[in-house]
Amino acid sequence: MEQLDRALAKLEAELTVSPQVMKALAASFAAAMTAGLAGKASSLKMLPAFIGIPAGYEQGEVVAVDFGGTNVRVLLLTLAGWGRCNILVKRFFPLKDKQKQYDYTAATASGSQLFDYIAEKIAEIIPRGEHIYPLGYTFSYPCRQYAVAEAELISWTKEIKTAGVEGQNVGQLLQAALERNGIGNVRLAAVINDTTGTLLTAAYCDAAADIGAICGTGHNSCYLEPVHPLTKQPMIVNLESGNFAAVSQTRYDAWLDKASEKPGTQRLEKMAAGQYLGELVRIIISDLAADGLLTVSAADSLQVPYVLSSEDLSAILADSTAGLRSVADTAAVRLGLCSLKVEELAALQQLTRLVVDRSARLVAATWAGVLYKIDPELTRQHTIAVDGSLYEKMPGYAAGLAQAMEDVLGPGAGKIALRLSKDGSGIGAAIAAATVQAADGKA
Ligand code: GLC
């Protein structure tokens, strides 16, 4: 066990992000924002959203589609102004289903199959007839926008591979699918990123909200640029911060990256997002096993990539039983490690904690970077609106973020509120659509 303890101490040293490191990361994040905004080389794409913060009075009955993970969500909702919103229908549809033998996220699926599927699902909940529903569409991948409803997919992230969508106008693809499927009474009004949706939802009722983020399957943030160079008006900017590159990788991160769909990209996301945290933990455990530090039995599944999910990590961290029953079950069922001693289970729990805490501290450092850029002296209140499974469900994650904000900002952190923007990515699409309608004088 002594050797395992030593290995853990080494891991702790490698994975801990100190306040000093966070401050340096925040400074380089702010510099990357400035460069990206000025069109200079930067790992931050700084994508303009062509939308600002809602005025609060936006109202109406709106359809929202939220596409960004393994499910697509379709909502029909009524906005009543000033944060009031009534969800009339909300349905989830999986984009892949082994039993039904489909996977619209695979390279074998085409864009039109994917968008026809989404259109069919919209058809299932929207009444047909004369009434025209504006559609807000959350599409949570890096898009070059030319207007609020014109968004071109730059490249897939989060290991999605559907063919023929990169470089295409994803709004047009959905609108065309709606028409192919005979849904003439739903009209695209806005395409937004999920971070934008999260921010819009919070800003609908909170005037201090100016940063939005997703800590879920993927990781990304956006913020309100007070004077955007393109319009000289306030505009939300999608940072695509998952691609932030000035984070130093351990050898485990480098291994994960090398085996990923797009090596060299999304460096921060591969260290911070739910899609990858389980895989990082698996890689570290298999390294410990290869060094003979764990009691390995028939450990075949230990070598299977992505066999550990972030839900498994949640179960590991939530376990406070004396014998660490959930850790033991997860290790046995997922990794084939059936005869671990309780000390080894404790080590697995501890290294999971290290990987999850590092994610929260890296993310907090980037938010501090945004604050360094928009309000370096912290002269006013800021709300950071967050949605996503890690923030909502991973034990200790939200608390870790709050602690990390204090560590990086010091007493100034008192000006910063973190706020769960529940279902923000979907509701935000509706707010975006209603904002566009209001601006067009139709609402
Ligand atoms: C990935 C996408 C980004 C999205 C994030 C959260 O990082 O590139 O657009 O906001 O995931 O879903």
C-alpha cells in the first residue's frame, strides 16, 4: 500500500491547481480573449452571437430545440416576461439507441437523417394549423454566425461525427428538414449556443448576469461584450473556451487527447468536461494497474475506452459507506476490478476527487479571466449562469467552483454569484426567438 500511497501523492501534486496557477491561467485567458476579439491568433474563437441581453418584456408562445449532447430536447413554452416562463411540453429524444439500432451522431449517419429526426420530433409536439410558432434553436457546437439565425458549423466537438454537417448552415438544414416533413408553421428565428441560452435565461430575470457557462458533457462559456467591435453594441460572445490551449497537460491528458476524435483540439474541454472525466480516471487507474499497484483480477474492461462515465464518477464520489460499496460495484461492473481491497477503493475515490476538483478549478480560472477582461477591479456584481450535469449533479463540483473563485479572486469573489440556470440552454433558445420577434415588431 505504501507504493500506492506514494503514487497518489504524486497524482495529487500533478492534478492540483494552486491559486497562483489559477491566477496565471486567468491572465492568459484574458489575453487570449483580447487577441481573439481583435481577430489575432488565439485558441479562443470569440464567436459573435448577434444577440444581446433580453430586455425582460419578451413574451409569446415559442418552440425551442436544444441539440448538444446525446439527447435532443424539444420544448413548447410560453414566455410571460421578466423571468416568467411556462413550459407546456418538454420531451427528450435520444440521438442514439443501441436496441433500436440507430446512432445519428456516428460518421455513418448523414446530416439529413439527423435533421429529419429532429424535425419529426418537433412534429410530435407542435399542433399543426395556421398559427406560426417562432423557433429558437440551440445548437451547441462552434458556429460562425453571420446573423442571429445564420450559423455555420465550424467543426464538431464532443466526439460527434455525423457526416456532411461541418461547414454547413445548420439553421437552413433544420428549416429544410421541417419543410420536407410538412411542418410549415414553425419558423426559425434564432440559432444560439447553449452557453448563450444559459446566459439569456438568467439575464431574463437577473440584471447582473453577464457570463454563461455549461459544465456538462462539454464545457464552454460565453459573456456579454459591452462594446462589440462589429456592432459597437453589447453582444454575447461565445468563447468556445473548451479549446483554450494554455493549460498544461499531464501525460494522462496527452494520452486521452491522442486517442480522441480530434487530437490537439479542445484541450481544456478534454481536462474539464463530463464527456472526458471518466475516461481520464480510467486511464489513470489502468496506469496504476500496469505498475502493479492495484489488485487486478480479470480486468479486461479496464482497457475499454470510455467505459467509465461521469455518472459513474458521481456514484464513486457520493459513496460514504464504510466498505465503499458503490466504488466497489463501479470498479467491478465497469472495469472488471473485482477484488480490490478497501484501501484501493479509497485510492480510486481519491483520484476521482482529484480529477473532478481539477476540472472545477480550471473552469473557475477561465471565469476569472473573463472578469479580468470585463471588470478587472470588480467594481460591480456579476452573475455567472451555469447549466449542465457536472454543475448540477457531480458531488462537490458546484462547491469546488465557488471555493476556487474565492481562491483566484480573493475578497472580490463576494461580488460574484454562481447561479444554476436550470434548462437554460433550451429556455434560452425560446428567449432568443422571442427577442428577435420583439425586435422585428411582431411580438
Ligand atoms: C462543446 C461545444 C460548445 C458547447 C459546449 C457545451 O465545447 O464546442 O459549443 O457550448 O460543448 O455543450
